[in-house]
Amino acid sequence: MTTVAASAPLCPASAQPCICFRPFERSCSASAVEQARRSPGWFGDRVPRALSLFGHDVETVEVLRVAAVAVSAALVWFQVVNPVAGWDVIGAAGLLFGAWPILREAFENIKERRMTMELSMSIAILAAAAISEFFTALVVTFFVLVAEELEHLTVDRGRAAIADLIDVMPHEATVRRAGVISLVPIDTIIVGDRVLVAPGENIPVDGVVRSGLSYVDQARITGESMPVKRSAGDAVFAGSINQSGALDIQVDRIGRDTSFGRIIDAIENAEQSRAPVQRLADQLAGYLVYFSFAAAIVTYLLTGNIRDTISVIIVAGACGVAAGTPLAVLGGIGRAARNGAIIKGGMHLEMLGRIDTIVLDKTGTLTFGEPRVSAIHPAAGRTGADLLRLAASAELRSEHPLARAIVAEARIREIAVPEPDSFDYTLGRGVAAKLGDERILIGSVKLLQAEGIDVPADRAGDAVSSEVCVAVNGLYAGAFAVADEVRPEAADAIRALHAMKIRTILLTGDNAKVAESVGTSLGIDTVEAGMLPEQKLERVRALVASGAKVAMLGDGINDAPALTAASVGIAMGSGTDVAKESADIVLLANNLERLVETVRIAQRTRGVIWQNFSGTIAVDALGIALAAFGFLNPLLAAFIHVSSELIFISNSARLLSTADMTRLPQIAPETEASSAVKAISR
């Protein structure tokens, strides 16, 4: 133990050597299995304290416990050892060793006045032993021990998602400081540093590309299946993979503040935050135990048969729903995180699965939040590319949003934009520029008319776009329609929400004409325009007060109050920090399809939990009835109990994604590189 501690990094929570070797986690207190795996073995390290079964660690003592119970049951069945003073010594010894953890937990539950399945099983085991049914008691103990280990292995599949994510992060990064390039531990990187990422390496920070061109695999962060092109000015995320070229990245966020760190937080919080449905599952488990005891008492009073009475106690079990519910919540949040949505707790996942109304902001949510060229209308004798080249050249030095939209469109189309020879901007009117022999005038229709330029009336404009007209050498050359473009996936997302029987409401501060145009084109149920932030807040409060289960989707500071007032607040990843902090769920991918998929995950999670609830009640009711009338012996009752438990746990495990179900090969233990990663508070 001394050797392990000496080489281990310090735990940020306790400042003591971290035996779990996972200082990236919020709490570094290692589990019993992890401590056993890191501890010296028995008999001079010949026997390890933990074994690996199906890719998961199990304490050796628990394996020995199961084996001892199985061997003891066989010896009792074949009567290898004769009873001593009426007691089967082998059976009693095997039962004491095997059932000890069950009995200990039952005793703790009695002290806490909690009615649990461990207490129910302990009473059944002790009752069977009291009437010298040692074989039955041992078999029940065997089933319970095996079921618990299988349950742990299943739950570990969900927890492995955290380990997989953590293991992806590099321990060191290449940093350029004061012109010197060096390899440094992750914990020494600060905001503003320049990190160099070679092809094939994982990106260790959130930041902005300052130089270089590459394709980046962001599937772990945004769920995008195809690599995306990244060059100077583009944002990149920690945990994504640089595939082709070298990138020079300026650090914006590190550790837990990165998008990747927040995904890990979301999955960790799945176990730490209890959804209301989890409390309901615990209550149901307690009620079923009381019901089984009552049924057992009635059975004994009517039949006087102790075996049937014990069978009644054994067959009733809510272990499946008690263990399956947190596993379902863990699986749902883990799957949503891999889909590009951070859910900040189980209660928010549950509420999202119940929503019947979603309130949407427009700018930055249904639209991109920035002007884009939606149409080019060149005059006769000119091409769109030529008009765009001239206009972009004239607007190159302008800071106006409409000007930036025209320049951006030229770059998207890879049109070379020359520097203008002269540039003159008149506030509120437009731009006059000179490029060679051509004098370019750009602005509104009124600007061109004021200069005596004849502007045709049939320019194919529309009511919801801003029009930018262009004249060259005193002649009308064409016009651009510039608008805040609706996201291409928005219409499909609204249709999908309607298919799930969710009402859609658009609340926007924009004018009524633009709002109605966007709402009608997307098929939104209700559109309300010209709303101030406080009016949005009051509208959301009124919906919640009316009994609606409301989700609010927004991205700006003005949306933050409404996000907080909604049943569940959802923020776009491109939104302001205030909106993301106020929200219960954050969509990292800025894609409304992620919203739809996250709602589906929440609904599916809730459906799985209620399947477990109804299935548990049905199996228990039928099992108790059969046992009470003598159709089940204790062995068959134990088999039904364990089988139903594993079925319901497996049902919850379906929510785990493929990546969660299989743990990646273990890499080298964590070093001090990740010890300084800080947990962000929510």
C-alpha cells in the first residue's frame, strides 16, 4: 500500500494520495473494489484482492463467498457431513460466511428504520435456517449474491462511460510560450496559452484556432458523425480528435470548464441527483416489502406451512425497480451527453420526458442569430459572382452587420475579394468605394435614389429581409437580400415535436411581420412577437401555472429569466454564459435535431422506468399468490425473484449506448496531469 500511495497523485478533495487514480472525478474516494484492486494481495501478493470478470473488477472475497456458498450447498445436499447436535455444521458455516454482507446491510437498515429487500431476504434466510432448511437458505443466499454481483456489473456499464471519457484526455500537451515550444502537464495550462495539436492527437482544451487547417472529429462532444473543417477563427472542443493537419489553438477553457468536462459532470450528476421517480421507486420497494410480510403472515395463519410462508417472503422483490431506476436515469443522461446535450440532473431528465409544451426563442435559436445573404439579384448584364465581388470589396472595411454578411458570403463561395482603392462610410446611409475605374455605391434604395440613380421597382425583394442595393459608376447593378436565416433543420424538428404531441410556442422580441413569417414557415402553433424579457417571463409563468409541463429553449441573456421559470430550461450551446448557467439542459451542437433526440431519450427513459414499475408489481402479485397457495417452493421462489430482478435491470441497461456497454481497454494510471482539473459548480 505504501508503494502505491507514494506514486499516486494528490486527491484535490483531501490533499492525500489518491488511491483511485482518477483525480479528474468530482470525488476521489475509491470504491471498495477499486481499493481492493490497488491494495497488496494476500499470501505475498500471490492472490489478488480483486479479479477481473467480463471486463469489470470484482472483489476476490465476494467471488470466494459465492463459491463457498455453492460448495456448502452441494455438501449439504449430498449429506457429506453428518449433523452435530441437530445442526448441519457445513451448512451453518457456509451460510454465516456467505450471508454475512446481506445480514449486515439488513441490520443497518433496521437501525435506520428502513424497510428494504435486504431485510426481507435476511428474514427469509434466517427463517429457513431456523427450521433446518439449510440447503434452501444456502441456495437463496447464492441467488442473492450472484444477482447482486450481476447488478453491480450492469451498473458499472453505465459508470464506465465516465471512465471512457476520462481516459480519452491526454496527460500532456505541447504549448508555445514566449517562442519556446515544450511538452507540459495539462494541469499547468492556463487560459490564453497557445496549444499545438499534431494530426491524430486529442485536443486537450476548448479554444479558438489561430493558425492551421484540419478536419476534426467532434463526435464525442456534438454527436456529429462526420469530421468538420477547422481553420483560423473556428472554435474547437476538448476531447475531439485532430485528424489531418496541425492546429495552433488559443486556450479559452480548461478542465471542468470545457464542454468535455461538462459532459463528464452531467454523467456523474446522474448518480448524485435523485429524480422524483427514483424516490417513488424507493417508496414502491418499501411498500412491496410490507405487502410481502403481510401476505406471509396471512399465509401462515391460514395454512400453518412455514415453507409456503418463506416462499412468499422470498418471491416478492422490488430490487429490479430499485436498482433499475437509477441505472435508467444514468443511461439516459449518458446517452444524451454523447448526443451533444448536457442534462444537469436526473430530475431534469424526468421532467423533459413529461413536457407537453415547448416555448422557443427566435433569434439564435430557430435562426442562426446573424445576418446572412439569402438571395442575390444582379441587374441585367451582370452575374451574381461579379456583383458579389464588387460589393464585398466595397464592404471589406465596414463593421456593419450587413456588410460582414456580404463579405462572408464571398468567402464561402471562395471569391477573391480585392482591397478597395478608397472607402467612405456615411453613418445610416451606406458605403462609397472605388476599385480601379469603378465607383461602387452600396446602401438602401433611398441612398441610390438620392444620388440620382434609377432603381427598378421589380427587384424581387421580400418583407422579412433587409435589402442592400448596389450601383456601379452611377448605374444600378443589383441587390442583396440579407436576413437572419432559419436553421435548415428547424422545420423537421418542429414536425417531430408535433408528432410527439408537444405544443410549440414562439416568443420573440422581433417585429410581428418577421415573427409570423418564421412561425408560418416552420408550422409553429402559436406566435407572439414584440415581447420584452419580462413579458416572456410572465408568459412562461402563466403557462406553468395553468398546469402545462413547459420546456423553454433560448440562447440570450434576455431568455435567462424565462429559462429559470420553465419546468425545464434548455439553452443553445452558442448562447450566452448567463443563459447556459440558467438552463437545466445545454445543447452543445447548436442543432435543433439534438433537441428532438434529447426529448426522445427522456421519453424513452421514463417509459422504461414505468415498464419496470408495472412489471415488478405484476410479477410480485402473481408470485405471492402462487406461493401462498403452495405452488412455489423456496427454491423456485428465489429463482423467480432473481430472474425478474435481472430482467428489469437489463431493461434499464438498454438505455446505455453501445460505447457505454463496453469499457475501453484500461490505459496507464492517471498522473498528476489531470489532478488540477477543477469541478465546476452548478
